[in-house]
Amino acid sequence: MRFQSTLAYLFLAFSFVAFYGCTTGIITEQTWSKNYALMEGVQANDPAIVDGDLKTVGQSQYVEASSDIVQSHHASSESVILLPVPKSIHRVVVHSSNVKAFDIWVADNQGRWERIKELKSVKQKVIDVRLNRAVRTTGVKVRIVRTSDDAELRQKNIQRIRGWRIYSGHVRAPAKISEIELYGFASKEDVEEAPSAISQEEAEEKELDELLDF
């Protein structure tokens, strides 16, 4: 009977270790850095999108106007965030009430922009984008392709007179953005700032030792 009880405790102990090991692996994979967009020295073409307050609403800014009047009125808008130092970005979170499609661009070490992600159909107000690979950069740009306000703006700014289209303003509405967040994987410093998780692990190891000593 004593032998069977010992085997039972050992089985429970090893099951606990296996489960905890799997859980720890999952938590490690999903541990993110602090929001890089809130770092000191960050710049944005609308400060409201990086102020850490979801109640303040900024908007994307139109790209510089073209000399062609039609192209100018069809110009897209974008939100740009510049970091003071390079960071490896793996996750971009956009809080917006009207965005329906957009692209994500990053700046290379020479300041040239490269498109790395395209979202053609957005239905959520909080868009959590995981990049296929971590990208080390000092700049992230969200270029707006479509919003839910475009149709109303087109109706307002396009008139048809004798078969001609007359433009009186932009036909693509800017995005209403309350915040853009940028994350990478947690660094060693981030882990060291979480002592509660470490102490919890030590407590569980102690509990396991007591079971084995029973």
C-alpha cells in the first residue's frame, strides 16, 4: 500500500512538472516587450497616436500633395512613428474606429520605406498584427488604404457636371486612430523586472520537492 501511494505521488509530481513545463514554454513565447511607441524620444506625425491614452483620438495625415489635381485628391493618408533607437518589431496594434484596410511599412537603415504587411479586410476596432518576422527598424508607417468614411467623403467632394467629375477635396477619409502600439519579444531586462513570476516558480519547485520527500 505504501509503495502504491508513493507511485501515485510520483505520477502526480511528474504530471505537474510536464504541465508546468509546457505552460512555461507557452508563456515565454507570448511574452512581449514594453510598448516601444511610448519610449522617450518617440516622434509621430500626430502625437495623439502615441500618448498612451486611448481616449484621445488622432488621425492619419495626408501624403504630400501631387501637382496632378486628381492624384492629389486621391492621395492616401498615413500615420508615422519614429523611434529614437532601432528596435526589433514583431507586433503592431492599431486602435481605430474606422479603418477597413491598411499597409504596414518599416524604414531600413538608409531611411527607405519597405512594405511588410498588407491587411485588406479589417473588421475589428483593435487590430493586433503579428509580423511574419521580427524587423529591426527606427520607423513604422501605417498607410491607410480604405476607411468606413470614404463613401461619404466621395459623395461630398465629387460632383458630376455634364459628364465631368469635379473634385472639391479629398476622396479618401483619414483614419481615426487613438493609439498605435509597437512590440518586440521581451528582453532580458523585461524578464528581470518580473520577480513575481520567478518567485512563483521557486514556490512550485519547493512544493514538488515536498511531494517527492513524502
